[in-house]
Amino acid sequence: MLQTFDMFYFLCGMKIKKAEYVGSFVTEEKCPQGAVPEYAFIGRSNVGKSSLINYLSSKKDLAKVSNTPGKTQTLNFYRINDAWHIVDLPGYGYARIAKSKREEWDRFIRYYLTHRKPLVSLFVLIDSRISPQKLDLEFIEWLGSKGIPFSIIFTKVDKPKSPEIIGNINAFLKILKEEWEELPPVFRTSSSYNIGREEILSYIDHCNNHIVA
């Protein structure tokens, strides 16, 4: 797993010149083939995943934003700069769908994460406005047990100096430190207040430059 970096140490100013929708897929086998690096995004329903993808790509309508939990029901691929993919995964947790469908999604997501060779890293989105949630912590524990490289993105940090937001983030990381010798890279973002974009893109650029063929 990639170590935690001082994010401002390797800011390189990646420029997004092209971002386009590739397609939506319901099985890993039908996803684009080849060795194009992939960075997947996942989080509990309504965590702001689509808004973050649009923010990172500088395209307001690249990923469809919805207030309806569970809207993403496929693996949605977006090609960036003709060089790497953003993969929008179905959210986990609460969604207004049948239990059987949620279980199907769960198997689908876990298969993708454990079998997808082009996957470089997973970004796990956590809502900074709420206290640590058991579901998020359990999912991260599962990622660790499977050795899946991941980073954490705290979303909706619209008031970065808010005692509540700072407290929620610190509480979440404190719980992780009880089990993890070393934490994964951590980012804080707000698409409304332009927080975190350069750090995430620079991290992806850093990963792309250190992929071993």
C-alpha cells in the first residue's frame, strides 16, 4: 500500500484537458480491457461521489448528480486525458432498494475490487459532517484484510475550521489508528469551496508515474 505523504510535498499541478464518459457496465468482465490505470470512487449513498468526480474533472455534468440514494447501479467509467480512468462504483449502505439487490451490489463491488487488475487505488469517501459510522469502518477493515490499496477522502468539508467537522475527522482517524500501524493517504474536499482537488490529482499523477509495468 502506498505510504501517507505530506500532500503539499508533491503537488505537481496535473491539468485535466479531456474528460469523457466511456460507458456503464454491470459485470467486471464487461469493463474496458487493457492496462489503463483505474482509480475507483466509493462511499455510502449520498456522500457526494458524483459531485466530487465532476469537481475533479472540471466538468459539471460528467457524472450525473442525484439526491436519490442508490442512484448509481453500474460501474461507470470516465477516461481522463486519454491516460487513466475514474470508475464510479455503486454506493454502499442505505438505499431505497430491495435487500436482494443490495446484496447483489455488494458481491459485484467486492468482486471488482479483488479481481480488477488495472485498479491502482480506491478512494473511500466519508461524509465529514457526521460522526464515524460502523459501516464505513467495517468496509475499510475489509479493504485492509484483502490488501486493496486505498485512500480516504472526507467530503463536504465546506467549513474546514468547523469544530464539528474537525472533531468528526479526528475521531474517525483515531479509531483507525487503534488497528492500523500506518494510515492510508487522507484528503479533505469540498466541491463547493474548491478544497482538495489539486492534492487528489497530484496524488493520482504521482501514482501513475510510479506504476511498475
